[in-house]
Amino acid sequence: MRQPDDPRCYPEPVVTRLLFPILAILSMALVIPVATAKDRKAKNVILFLGDAGGIPTLHAASIHGYGAPGKLFLHQIPNIGLSETSPVGAWVTDSAAGMTAIVTGQKTRNNVVSQSADAVPGKSDGAPLKTILEYAEEHGLSTGVISNTSMADATPAACYAHANHRRKFAEIVAQIAKPRFGDGVDLVIGGGRKGILDATKEAGHDFAGALTAKGYTLYDRPEQVPASNARRIVALFDAPYDPQPVVEKAIQILSRNPKGFFLMVEWDMHTDKLQRGLDQAVAMDKLVRKTAESINQKDTLLLFTADHSFDLRTLGGKPGEPVIPAADADPARVPVRVGTLHTGEEVLIAALGPGSERVKGYMPNTKIFHILMQSYGWKPNPSTP
Ligand SMILES: [Zn+2]
């Protein structure tokens, strides 16, 4: 081991002394164009959230979908980083605390939806944390949330609502019509129709009436969502749907605002049901690819990340063999083993467009919020009520 007085630490070779100024000048020349790229603002942000879409899931999805690792579109995006996802008071996050960190820049407790960490889940409120969607509303942008799970669930809810527990579905969806900034989220499109209608009915809320009074048109099938002559939509479904046409129409609607938009698209890829989870991961990857091809990457930041990883491990297998084990497979010899739990290791962040160069290295999940804010050119003012 070298000691501080070890002479080998000291002598500076002539080459180094000469190289240093040359490298300094070279790096200054290189820094200037990078700084200019960083100053490029995003007019629009599309945040893709792969729920439980950790790196092990993306790896297995690539083999499942394309027969080899590294074949997803997400694997081709040059600007990537790793997001540390732990919440306050635990190492492993749920979707509520995970998404809260991503959209507010502050970590909170599991089960808490965009409230500060002094919330007691299910018992008492913390302070509402201002979300990137609320900043976008405040700045006059159009906003939307899309998901293949319930629109009252933690991930979409953390964008537009604040609650001390993710299970307070009626309280959460009531906040669509009671925004704190702007005129509130403009597009809410996704699953959970029956659950949301049942929860609001039980709570005595006139969900449809409150939304209609605020200028929303309600739909119950994906194909009803219009691309034109619409601005404010709440579309809730129960059956699974193809995200591609829905996301395309949402981007058309949101793009009509000359100030820009914020859109969050969540795709659930929990692999506790392996086939379903990997199919969803491949579907979301295709969605990200098609969206990246269709948008103007000069003015739109597209960022993919996951709220947390999942207990999936590739333990074996080889080219030409499916990763989904046959029903009668020997459990000791399956290529992919899945558990039922979220896991705590870092997840991928991958980004394209203005601001995407800030996505590099390890970072806490809270930094994603700041990357989005900086890309829009906004400074956080969380004290605004
Ligand atoms: Zn999740």
C-alpha cells in the first residue's frame, strides 16, 4: 500500500507536465459545444415509466422478444444513467414513493402519493409536493397521463394528486377536477374504470358530473378517444388495450398547445406473471421506439425509467430456447426465475432530446425531476401552495 510520503506518488513525468496544458486547452474547446447543447430547452417532455421495469426485466424481455440480449430500442439509446430508488425509511420502494421521487424531486415513505415524508401512511397528511405535471400546468402547458393500469393507481396518481395513502382511490381521482395549478391534467387515459366508478360512488362523489363541469369529455373505450376537436379527456377502460394509437392521439391533442406539453406514459411490466410481464416490456419498448421516431427530437425530451426493479433473474438458457419455461419444466433448470417482490437495485434511465445529455452516471431517482425541470428551463419553487 502506498503511504502519503511514498516518493512514487510525487515525481511528475515531463510528459505529464507538457500534456496537461495541451489537454486543458483541448477540453475547453470541447466544453463549449457541450454547454450549448445543455442550454437547448425542451418544449415538450414525454416520461415513459416502466413499472417494475428493472434491468433484469429488460434483459429477459430482449431475449423473449428478439432472441438475444441488447436488442431492445431502450438498449440503443446513448444517454443512459442509473437511478437509485430507495424511499424514506426502507431500502425497497413501492410505486407511490418511487413515482413521487421522480415527479417531485423528493423522497417520501412507501404508500404516500406526492406528499412529504412526515405523512403517516393512511393516517395523516404530509405537505403536498409540487409535481412536474403541476409545474407544467402552472406554466400554461398541456398535460396528460396514460397507463395500462388503473388511473387511480400510485404511478399516474403521483403526477396529478396528493394523498397519504395510495389506496384512497376516491380521494385521489377527485383531485382531477380540483387542480392546484392551471386547469389541471388535460388527458387521463387508461385502465381502472370499474374500480374508480365503484370507489367514487361509495364515497358519494359525482365523479362524472364534476369532470363534465370542468370541461372534460368522458369515454369508456380506447377507440373513442378522438385525435381532433378535443382538449380535455378522461377515458377509462377495463379491457387491455394497444397503447400505440392512444399515445399517438394524445400527442396530437397535446401538441396543439404552442407552449408545449408534459405527458407521462406508464406501462406495467411486473413479471410475477412472467409471460405477461415480458410481453408488456416488449410492447412498451416498441411504443418508446415508435414515439421516438414520430416526435421532433429537437424540441421534445423523451425519458424512460422505472420506479423500481423486480425479483427476476436469468439463471441459464441458450440461443434458440425460450426464456419462458414450459409448465412442466424442472424448477431447478428454468432459464428465468421470478419471485413476487420489488427489489432495491438501481434501474435504467435512458433519454433522447434536449436535456438528455444530463442523464449519466449513478443518481438518486429525485434527480430525474431536476433533469426534467432544467430541460424545460424552470427552477423549482416548491413553497408555492
Ligand atoms: Zn411500481
